[in-house]
Amino acid sequence: MKGTCLKGRYLLGEVIGKGGMAVVYKAYDFRSGRTVAVKVLREQYNQDREFVRRFRKEAEAASAVSHENLIDIYDVGEQNGARFIVMEYVDGMTLKSLIREHGALDNYTAITIARQICTALQIAHDAHIIHRDIKPQNILLDRKGVAKLADFGIAKTSDTQTITGSGENGVLGSVHYFSPEQARGEPAGAQSDLYSLGVVLYEMVTAKLPFSGDTPVAIALQHMTADPTPPREINPAVTPALDDIIRKAIRKDPKARYQSARDFYDDLSLALVYPEGGFVDGDRAPQQEEQAEERQRKRPSAREVLEGRIRPVRLLLSALCLLLAGVLAVALLRIGIAHRQQTMTDVPQLLGESMDSAAAELADLGLALQVTGTAFSQEAPGTVLTQEPESGATLGDGGTVVVTVSAGPERAETPYLLGLTLEEAEKALRRLGLLVGEVAREDSDQPSGTVIAQSPMDGTVLQNGASVDLTVSDPPLLRSVPMLIGLDLEEAQARLTQAGLNVGAIHEESATGVAPGTVFAQNPGEGEQLRSGDQVEIWVARELIMATGSYPLEMEIEEDNSLVVIYLQEEGFYREVSTMECDRGTLEVELNLESETAGEKTLIVTVNGEEAERDTVTLTVETGEE
């Protein structure tokens, strides 16, 4: 179909992908002037109601959601029985190609890609859309490293074994990546997509698939019954946290996996800060359980993390002074009312609570908190370590519970902070008894406020209360490019200066229908975002002398209401020169052609999107001499 113009708008070019159900073409959209990808259902399926229904349904589903990590759908249509989808063209490569070229990916790269796909899946699942075919061939990476999820259950790449079935609940998906429930022919749910993403993540960090076999059925059986080799046994560079996450994602029971892409994303984020793991639930061997418990003792309680009340160490002394003053005031008050009859209260269990939480709990009971000192421990700063009296004892109204609190570990390893927000990095340091030091800001392509450098680096052992300097992304002020087309050069320069931008290269070229000295093109275009002071390239029309020629077109039209479109091919480009609707019969017309360059040109005539005639025409420039 190369050279076919769909709907008189999308000119199909080279084939960039083939699958069992569809062929994908790189195409040019005459109306928007952009390159797009057009997926065309294979001819043999155009009359198959089930394939057509699935093609249409999935196209509608994909176009119902929009996000940076999802391929945009621009148009859906049909021409002469051929059904097609017009979508975003990604200039990059598939994740499968990246793994084949580079082998196993490092932990940070794998986590970064997986988090983006989690975001895409959460958006799809929130819209009640199940992808059903998550695999690295369907994950595209652009040149900026942005991952985009494509192919909502439509096309199957030729290099992947695929089992498909008819009906809404038929087995659907790529056999190396689909879930046990899909292998059994059961309906796929959100947890099915997350299982497949777990398999993709396994492949990213090991460059191997968890299951393989001689036949699709053999592989499907392994998904249902076999346990894969843990990723860390294949690649020791995989962190314990990432190993735990992958193994949870590919559990056989859907209820034992991640229940949402958001939960999956959150654990992947924690794995960047706590590569030693210990936060993923699930069964472990006794030795692994002991190690996990030991790691857990080094982490703050869930209540502290959720409440976000952990104070920096440098504020601890101030808090102690305030509390001591409060205790003194309570003591004086008690002296003044000592004659009053006492009400006895049971002392609650305070061990493991934050100092703020313990003080609030005692205040509700009419008791006071007294901090007598601090001690280094693996608990987060401000955590209650000892109390006197112990829980269960009784105190009179206004009684005091004396506690010691944690100052954090005496020494701690600096965590990996790159990719976190400044707030997330500060919380991660607080939990270890460390502080944020100097915060520098630099221009980068990362989101604003993202940590892009740290000093000292992760793994450095620091004393309690030490600081870690951070550098965060601070993209410069963005400027919107104004519309320059139609202005003269002086006006365009003034408009750019007003917008905080500069004029870049100025090209003087011939332009049809544009007055000499007028701007007829610009790069970047109107509305694009540039940094303050960046340049905008402009094209200014010069006096144009056109080459002209005529062509007598005579041809037979076989159907009424036929759309005839005529193109002139120049230097590899197709330029539409005439469009007309014709009824059945003989079409006779004298075509008056013009071009910026003289010489032989190729004339192409299409009827209803199919090429009907191709000829050569010569265009010349009139010199005015007789």
C-alpha cells in the first residue's frame, strides 16, 4: 500500500512494523504537516467480524486515554474496506531492541522504565481498560528516554509466539509474558497486566525470560506451575529490593500480586531509596526472613512514615527544651493542687512511637511526657526507646511518664537519592539521622525539584547529624514562541524580542503566494516552549519566478462520486496540485502546473486512494525573450 493516500490526507510510506493482524506504515499527514504511524488491518481479516470488532474496540479504548507514557491515537477510519488507525510516531526503539543490543539493564534504568509503564497502566486501568499484551515489543522508548505503551491487544509482532482465541474471554496475549490466568483461558484483569510487567522487568534485569520451551503450550504450563529462577541468581547486580518486587509481581495467585499499578510504582520508588529491601511482603526462607526482619528494624515504623512527623535531629534539642518547660509547668501546677483527689490512669505502651505521638497520647489521658535523654539506635530520630513507668502501671491525674528517645543510628550509609523530589530526599535522610545540607539548583531536562546530584555519593558512611548536599533540577523560565508567519522581517524580530527570544538563522527562499520580504515559515512553531534567550529560525520569501507547464489529462472513471487527487513528485516529496470529484465516464482536463524549479517532474493521479496513472511532465521558466 506504499504510496496510497488514505482519506486524501495520510500518504503511506515505508513499512515500520508487521504483525499477525496488522501492518504499520510511516506516513505523512498533509493536513497537520507531521509524520505519523498508520496501522492497517490485514486484508484477510477485513471480513472477519471478530477481528474487525476487536480492532475497532481496542482502537476506541486506546484513544480514550491520553498521557505522555501512552501512544496518542489521532484518527480511526476505513477506506475501500481497509480499516486503519492513525497514531503517534515515536522516533526511537522498542524496549526489546534495547535489551537485545545492550543485554541486562542496570537497576536504575529498569526501575525508571517500569515506573513509567506503571503510570501508563494505572491510567488505563482507571479507565477500565486492560491491555492484555504487555511485552517489551509493545514498549517504545523515544530519544529522550520516555517510555510509551502501545498496541492495546491488537497487533502481535512476528518474533513472539502468541496464543489467541475467539470470544471476549479467549486466551489472548503473548505466551512468554501472559499471566497464569490468561494461560488457563480465564478473563484478564489488572493483576494480569501487572504480572506481564513483572515478566518484562525480569527480562530487563537478566536479559532472559523466566520461562521457555519448545512449544507455546509448554511455556503456558510453566506459567501455571513452575517457579522461575530468582533474578539475583542470574544477575547478582540486581538489588534485593528489586528481586523481591519482581518475584511478588509474578506470583501465580493474582491476589498475592500487586493489586494496583500504583502499589507497584510505590515499591519501585522505595527500591531506589532502600535497595537492601525488606519492605515487600511475602513468604521467604527462614534465613531471608531473619535478614528482612533485621533490615526492618533499621527502618521507621509505618505509622511514622505515614504521619510524616519525624523531626530533623537538629530540632531535637529545641523540642526537648520545650517539653521540659512544659513538664515544669505541669509540676508547679501539681504542687498547687496536690490536695485535690487523684484520678488513677493506666500508662499506655509508648515504645516505638514518635515523641510527638506519645506526648499527644499522654495528654489525652491527662498525663505528661518527660524526655530525660537520647540514645543512638536503628530507630528513626524521635522514636521512644524506653519509658518509666512501663505500660500497664497506674499514675494519678497529671502524672509524668519519663522516656528516652532515639537520636537515629550513630553512623549511617548515605542512601541513593537521585530521581527523588527534594521532599522525598529529605524524608529519606531524616529516617537515617542525616540532614539536607546545601541545596544547589541547576538547569536540566529532569522535572523541576528532582534531585540530580548528591554529595557525598550513596554508600558513604556518615556520623549522625551529618549533612548531604543536593543539586536539584531547576529548568529555566520557559517562553512561548509567538506566531511570526505573515510578518515582515523587522516585525518578526520585534515580536521575538518582546517574547524574550532571539532571531536565529534567516533563510531567504522562494515561496508560492507569499509577498517578498514576508516570513512564511518558522522553527520552532507557534506555541512551542523555549528557554529564555533561545533562538527561532525563520524563512523569508524572496521574489519567486515559477516554472510552469500544462498536461492534458484524459482517463476513464469507473464509479460515480470518485475522488481524483493529482500529485506532483519533486525531489522525493509528493505535492498535491489538484483534487476533484468525478462521476463515471471520461475525464478530460487541461492541468496547469507550476513549480519553484524547472525540469522533468513525475505526475501521479490517484482515484479513490489508489494510483491510476503516472507520467512525466516538463516545466519551464518563461524568460520574456522572443
